[in-house]
Amino acid sequence: MTKFISRFANDESGATAIEYGLIAALIAVALITVLGTMSTSLKGTFQKVSDKLTAANTAP
């Protein structure tokens, strides 16, 4: 039993998995932030194109 507890205390494989999980979460938060900012910019660009196309179609 003492040997099992000693091996369990020295096992660091779970710590590695947690570190990878934290890195993946950080990357996900960064991607969500960047894509959220870009989507607002893209929406504005497409709105400008739509407005110009509408104006071109209504001009004599």
C-alpha cells in the first residue's frame, strides 16, 4: 500500500494533461476574441458593399 501511495504521489502524467488542457483553453479564448473582432469588421465591409450595390442599382 505504501508503494502504491508513493508511486501515485510521484506520478506527474495528470499534471501534463492539465497543462495541455489549459493551453487549449487559452488558445480557444484567443481565437474567440480575434474572430469576434474580425466578424464585426467583416460585417461592416459587407454592409458597405451592399449599400454601394443598392445605390448603383437605383441610380438612373
